[in-house]
Amino acid sequence: MSRLRGMPPRRSYDQYCSAARALDVVGDRWTLLIVRELLAGPRRYTDLHADLPGVSTDVLASRLKDMERDGLTTRRRLPPPGAVYVYELTARGRELLPVLQALGTWGRPELGARRPTDAVRAHWFALPLLRELEGDGLVEVRLDEGCFHVHAGAADSPVYGDGPAPRDPDAVLTLDTPACIALSRGDLSLPEAIRDGRVEITGDSPLAKQLREA
């Protein structure tokens, strides 16, 4: 793994155990949530800060340096006219997708009702929804909170993205907040939501047809 010159070594549990070694790398507060955001592809520091409400600028900068040191992310400058730095996951960092999905499944019982202090972003529903999607294709999801898109079956492209799909999607899913929360909590499966009319599917692709017939 890469080491950034001048940075101190990471703290370690000093235990010869793969779980302990993994937590040496990703166990700090905010690290896995930064991975969640970077699964959407390259992000600017300001964008990351905006979509991680509650993190201080100092902590975010420190975590990003740690993640680069540990080989989870890279930092590069976009060519003009952008000419800004972005952070993105390495192949090693992308391998944390199933870890986040498993953690999300395990955490379903902790969701409960949304608290008044809870922040929410539309794209935070991308990973729970991705668990429910079978087949390959670009899916645009329209919620009360906003719109995002997911790349079902994607191997190398970003897993999801904020806002409308960058091209004509293979399917469009429209649902309200209660249905989305029920899906996230595991109270409702996607096929059940479609059959009950709580999710509307539009599109003529094989993926859209597959979803309607699930």
C-alpha cells in the first residue's frame, strides 16, 4: 500500500487477526461513510463535506489523508477548465462495497423512525436499493427528496450518482419516501413494492420488463 511522505504511521490494535487489521484501516469514525460517498465516483473535497453533515473540515482532511496513505483513495487534479482536485476510490477501496452493504443490512433494525436531527440525502438510499436490484443496467430513481441513479451490475463504473441518469436510463423507478424507507428497513422487498403499486416502473428495456414481472 502507498505511504504519503511525512505522515505518521496509522494506529494499530497490534493483533494478528484479519478483522483487527481491517479495523486498523477503516475503523476510524467517518472512514466508511467517506467510502460510501466515493462509490459515486470522483468527488471534490467541498462536495464530500456537503454530503457528510456533522464532519469537521479538519477531521475530513485527516481521514482523506489516512485513506490515501492506506491505499483506499487517490487524489488527482482534473484538467482545465475544471482544474480542481478530486478524490476517488482505488480498486482496493471499491472492494468495500459488499462490506458497506452487509453493514447496512445488519443495521436495518437500528433505523426505526427518522429522528428530527437526522440528515438525509436522496443518494443515501442507493446502496439499500442496489441490494434489491437484479440484472444489469442504468436505473434512475425519483424520490420526494430528490433523484439519483444506480448502475446495477456495474463492475468498473461508479456504483451510483446523485441527480438524473447521465444518459437514457434502462428503467426509471418512482416512489415516495415511506416506500423508500420501508425498503431500506427491510420491511418491504422491491418486488412486493412493485406489485403493490408503491413503486412505478417506466421504460421498455429488458431490465424494466424484468422489474415489472418480478
